[in-house]
Amino acid sequence: MPERIYNFSPGPGTLPQEVLTQAAKDIVNFNDKGIGLIELSHRSKEFMAVYAEAEAGVRELLEVPDNFKILFLQGGASTQFAMVPMNLLGKNQKGTYLNTGTWAKKAIKEANIIASAEVAYSAEDSMFNHVPRDSDYTVAADSEYLYFVSNNTIYGTQFKELPKSDKMLISDMSSDIMSRAIDFSKFGLIFAGAQKNMGPAGVTLVIVREDLLDRVADTVPTMLRYKTHAAKDSMFNTPPCFAMYCVGLVCKWLKANGGVAGMAKKNAEKAAILYDMIDSTPFYKGHAQKDSRSLMNVTFNLPTPELEVEFIKQGTERGLDGLKGHRSIGGCRASIYNAFPQQGVLDLVAFMQEFAKANS
Amino acid sequence: MPERIYNFSPGPGTLPQEVLTQAAKDIVNFNDKGIGLIELSHRSKEFMAVYAEAEAGVRELLEVPDNFKILFLQGGASTQFAMVPMNLLGKNQKGTYLNTGTWAKKAIKEANIIASAEVAYSAEDSMFNHVPRDSDYTVAADSEYLYFVSNNTIYGTQFKELPKSDKMLISDMSSDIMSRAIDFSKFGLIFAGAQKNMGPAGVTLVIVREDLLDRVADTVPTMLRYKTHAAKDSMFNTPPCFAMYCVGLVCKWLKANGGVAGMAKKNAEKAAILYDMIDSTPFYKGHAQKDSRSLMNVTFNLPTPELEVEFIKQGTERGLDGLKGHRSIGGCRASIYNAFPQQGVLDLVAFMQEFAKANS
């Protein structure tokens, strides 16, 4: 096997090598049972144990209270944009949304198809380079919830504190789940696609307060009701077994590596190294405002688009892969999720110094 | 690695060993690129090639005409029960359904949530032990389609010929896709969860006639419109990358093993061995009527429930795993999908002979 590259991709993204090695073994012969993991019936006692381990892993790491159900669903966060209002809003009810980027906008669009979205704040005019402060918006008294995207992958912004509101919070945490603790007392529901910080693509984690499950109308298709999946421990139909299994492995790895608190510390260190580099020279310019900077996705520009192209090309040649920014804002982006090793950040910084020197 | 067991599970089910071995390698280091398959960005050229190969594999094997789109979706066949009427029926339109078992019933339930289902035939009174003949039902003139489940996993029945109708056919082929040729000229849409005959759980294949894509109303959530996924080649959002990749590998394996025609021949041989055994002694009793017998799932009973428990137990001990029938009908079931080796069927028959002799 050649050397492993550093994968700065925004998702699917890098995973712990231990997880990959274990998965490779289990796929061919699970627990030496003479059957591959992905051939196991989801009703077998072997797979039920896999499910139980993933559920318990998430619950322990995130300290999920007993009155919240942990669901492993399909369809990605994009399906949650519709399921949240389908399950939580009646036809004449509304939810309040903070528009901090592409994924928030998509959620707003779906809420308006199903019920009504009040957009209390939009950062669109400033190219989504920040998240709002509490004083920047108000939430209508007759709104059912306040929805926000905790980390904006594309723009590289992140809420440092939970938005304050007397409404329950709903959050899309796809790109920073498991990177810090969550105060569930403020939340009605959180969700996250696994493929950034928690596993491979193909499973979406939903953690929902149990008393909300009965809100859903019987005009909602069975598979789109949280209640359906909660009642059957995510086994109403065949679940995405392999992706669930990987989430369980990632949880084990997280636990062995300091848990969510340990990750928060390491992530802060990794991000500081990179932001310090960016701030040390006018050659690089961070996209996000300083107090909104994401610890997961570091977005920056070079003096010209041509230099950015060259930078990304040379980076790839050196095994620093996936540094291209999202097509909607261009520039560069380094995604440094939980499983991304600090050495990769140090190598990137060394390359950035070299590249700036050669091209200034 | 210990000996590989024979996995008679109805799904997730047995997969070709070559597929497992290749997946194990690629998960750690894809194409020797120093990055794991499940870490690849779905927008990377490496993964785009994986997608293209899977799409082309399905198209070639099933001879899918150019005017049909091949989609790789999430949510399982159970989500398709709702998506079919959501996309194909207006509020005052109806589809016609043949109720041949649990999965048909679930599809009927969802169609009635969204629009209206006409049940033209039900085999429920006879414990779903057969599929109807064309003369057994009529389809209303104002119906939009005729929906049927091509193979009924739980009851072990299968349509040998396509139901005749001047309406377009819609079919849930989850448990016999890729086991025989499909005459697409009769179809509007087919779908199939991958985890029985085509790959691991987590991806659902939908093949839909392009002219039907525009039927969907804009009140349907974006992710539930076929049109959304068709316009973006199943990459509107992050797809279930690993499961798609495996479908591509299975297609390669199928091609190397005689394609769909080769499988049809082998499947007929395997099933004949088992049904001949069942018919050779009154000790075993097939559940399905002879002309409705499935080549994929062979359901049968023993003289008493106690003997069935003992049979399943002894089978498991001999490495003949997953022989327990579905809880809704009990008894025994041997699922012998494409990837199930003939030797496993021969071993099962030898065990059945021995068990009958010892317990008659």
C-alpha cells in the first residue's frame, strides 16, 4: 500500500484508519462467523448487536438524555429538510430559520413546500461569511421552533454558542456532529448526515425528543414519520446496515481518543494552526469573519483565482487532496474533521508558507 | 478464516465472495490512491467513475432502453411505496394493485395515503400461496397503472409472466431483480432494494420512463421527486456511495457469470433441485402453489412446528444458516438468490433427506 494521502474533502471525508481496517476484515468474515458483515440479515442477533453498539455509542458520546430517541435513517440531511416540517409543523404552523448558507436555504425551501418558514435572519448579502448574534434577529411568538445549521461546510462558518430562544432548537449538525458537546435541554431535534464526521455516506443520524413523535399527521407517508422508525428502533425496514456499523466503529474510536471533549480540544488546536497561518500573511485571506470561523471547514482565498488553481494542483501532487472550495464561492477549503490528523494540518501549513513565498 | 457458511437469509443475503474481497481491499485503499473508497468525495473523478460503472452495469445487464433513467436512491423499497403514487398519481387519480403479500399490502396502504389504490385481486384468503392469473382480475379503465410485486419473498411466490394489461406496469422487483430479463416496453417504472439480489442494504434501484418524470406536483418535497434525482444522475445530494459501488461490483460478477440469462438458467436449476426434494416426500410440504413457485425463495413446512424448530437448529449447526421462515407464516424458507451457490442447495437437500429419514 502506498502512503496514505491527507484527505481535506468536505464529505465524504477522511475516516480513522483503524475503522477502515476493521471494516475491511468484517466485510469478508464478520466475527469469524464465516459470513460477511454486509450479508448479515438485519434481524440476525449478530446485526442486532451491531445496531445496539452504534446506538449506545452515540448515546454515550453525546450524553443523549433518555427522553430522546436515536434514529438511523436514510436519505441524507436533504430528506430531513422535509421531514422536520412534515413531522413538527401542522399546515398552518411555522418554523423560524436562520439563513446562514446553502443548506439552510434548502431547508427553508422545503419548509415552505410543507408549511411555512419564517426567515428571521439572512447572511446572504455578505456571502454567508458569518453567523448571526442573538441580537441580530427575533423569533415570532407563534413559531414552533428555531432552526439553524450549526456549521456551514461551504462557507466555513460555525455557531460558537447555541442561538438563544424560548422556542425549541432544531439543528442540522451534519458537519460538526461529535466535535463538541450538545446541550439537549435546548433541543427538540438534531440531525446529521454521517459522511463528514461520523462515518461513510448512507446513514443520517436523527436525535429527537420523544414527546414530539406524536405530532405527525396520518397524511404523512409511513416512512417519513419519525414515529415509524422510533417504534421499531430504526428497523421498520432494512436499515443501511454497513453505514450504521461504521458509525458504531467511529464511536468506539472517538471514545478511545478522548470522546467529544477530547475532539473539541484537538479540533481547536488544528484549526488554530491553520487560522494563525492565514492571519500571518496578506497572501491568504480567510472567508469567514473571525468570530464565526468554523473549526471544521477552513475557507480561504489566494490573491487570484489563477493562483488558487495552481495551489490546489500543487497540493494534490504533494498528497494534500481535496482543497478546492465549493463551486458556489470558489477559493480553497481545508476540511479538518475529527478524524483528520494534526500532521496533515502541519504539512498543509508548511506548503502554504512555501507557496506564498514562491508566489508573492 | 473458517469455512464460509451457506447463507439462506432472505435479505440482506449472500453476496459473491469476489465482491466481498474486492470491497475489503478498496475500503482501505481505493485503486492504490492512498485513500479509502468510503472516504472519497462523491464529486471526485474516482467516485464519478464508480457511479458510471454501476449505472452502465445495470443498463447493460438489464438492457434498459435509452428512454429510461436509472436512479440509485435511499430509503429502501418501503420509501418507493410512497414515491410511486407521489410521483405518478394526481390527488384524484388511482393506481391498480395486485395484493400478493405483505409488501403489496404496504404499497397499497401508502397509495391510499397519497391518492387512491384499487385492489383488483387479493390472495390473502389463501395465505398468499399464489399469484393471480390474468383472468382473475380486471383493471379499471381510469387507472393509471397496474402495480405488482414480481416475487413475494415471504410467501415464496413469483409471477412467471408479466401481468397482461393495457396500463403501464409498475413493479417492486426487490427480491428477483437481475434474476431474469425484463421487457421494459411494458413498464413505467420498476424498483428494487439492493440487499437481496444486487448488493448490500442501503441503496434502492429505480428505473423509470423519462416521460413520467414531469408528472410530479410541486407540492412534493424535493427529495421525493424522481425528477430531482434524474436531473442530477443520482447526485443531487450525497448518494449511498458504498452500496452503489457494491452494485457495480455485483454487475461485473453477473456479467462474468453469464449475465441475467445465465442466472435465470442457474436459478431454475437450483430451485428445481429443492422443489424436487420437497415433492418427493410428504414430510415436506411446499407453501406456494406449484405454478406460482418462486425461484428465489423456497418456502416449506415440516409435519409439526416442533420439527421445524429442530430442523432450523440442526441446519444452523451444519452451516446451513437463515432457514427460518418469516414470522408471519412460520415454517422454513431457503432463499437462493443469484449469488447463492448450487453446492449449498445440494447440501441442504442432503440434510433434508437425512432429517426426514431420522424423524419420519
